[in-house]
Amino acid sequence: MTDTRDPLAALRALCLAMPEATERVSHGEPTWFVRDKKTFVTYAAHHHDDRVAFWCAAPPGVQEELVAEDPERYFRPPYVGHRGWLGVYVDVEVGWDEVAEIVEEAYRMIAPKRLVAELDARG
């Protein structure tokens, strides 16, 4: 069965579920911040070869690993790819459970320890 949920709405729900996450437009795209200060995910419908995707913080080595494993789904985004950020296409069949893990990991990379502890306490 194909998942037909709206990519922006699904991504928004995942991002805003993180403690003290906020959303505002940045560089013309919906972007999610920790405490309205540090970006952890940005929607990228107009910034990369006319594909619909998002860019997010990622642990060291993850970008290279996922891009090598599945370049139809993952890419090195412009502007932030040199910092290890990961690009994830959402105009292909999306595994939203995997995207949820990627979003949570992006949040963990950016959020202060207290907010990560709050996320962990949620179970």
C-alpha cells in the first residue's frame, strides 16, 4: 500500500513533536528550530533540482553512508552538505518511520542536553 500523506504535513508533525520545537519560514521554506534559535530541519521544495526534500542535521558519517547506500532517496544538500547535513527526498515512496528516526536524530544533534533528556523521558 502506498503512503499518500502530504510530505510537508507529515514532516511538520514529526518536527513539532520535539520538545520546544518551533516553525517559521526561513529562506522561503518552512524550517524547524530548537527554541526558535537553531535549525534542525528545513523543507526544501524549491532549493534542489525541483525535487521535494528536506535537509537536516545528521551525526558524523551518516550523510556519506546513506547517500552511498541509496542515492535515489538521500543526497548531500547544497549550502549545508559540507557540514554533514543530510538531504532526504520526499517525492518518492517515503518510509515515514525511518524519516521519524532521521528527524529525531537531527533534533538530538542540535538540542541542548536538557531537551534531549526530556525527549528520552517521553519513552
